[in-house]
Amino acid sequence: MDTGYILLAILAASCATFATRVLPFLLFDKKQKPSKTLELFEKNMPLMIMVVLVFYALKDTSFHEYPYGLCEIIGISTAFMLHIKFKNALLSIIGATAVYMMIVRIV
């Protein structure tokens, strides 16, 4: 690959990442109360992300062949239990991913 192309791709990704970090501060005034829609997204975003991750984890799962989706079910159950106990989406995602990866290596 061309070095210029790689540097351009890195620059584009950097600009996009920076823009997504800066735009909320430019668009929303701290003195103004956030809209109800924004508050709804803020409150429910961790749950929405976890639902997307569950569907992604199950999209290629075969429940008709060994191990019958056991690894995925244990991983999802771990995420659910961690989230109920600690109410921390990041802990739930990382903990369940670690458990899932260990089980996949064993089975």
C-alpha cells in the first residue's frame, strides 16, 4: 500500500474522531436544559448498546449443533447478571466478553 494513502486514512479517521468529540460541546449550551429526547438517549444508551451486542453475538450462532450456543448463552447471562448487580455497562461488557472468550477456548 502507498504510504500517502495510509497517512490520509489515518488523518481522516483522526478528524472524524475529533469532530465527534467536539460537536456536542459546540451544539449544546451548558446553561440550557437538555431536551427530553437527549435525556432519553442519555438514560437508555447503555441498554441499547447491550441489546445490539446481544443480537450481534447471536447472529451466527447455531443452536442445532454442538455446543448448542452454550458459550453465547453463558456470556449473555454473565453480562445480564453483572449489569443487574453493578449497573455498570462497561463492566458488564468487558466481564461478559472475558467469560465468553475463556469458555470458547475451553469448549
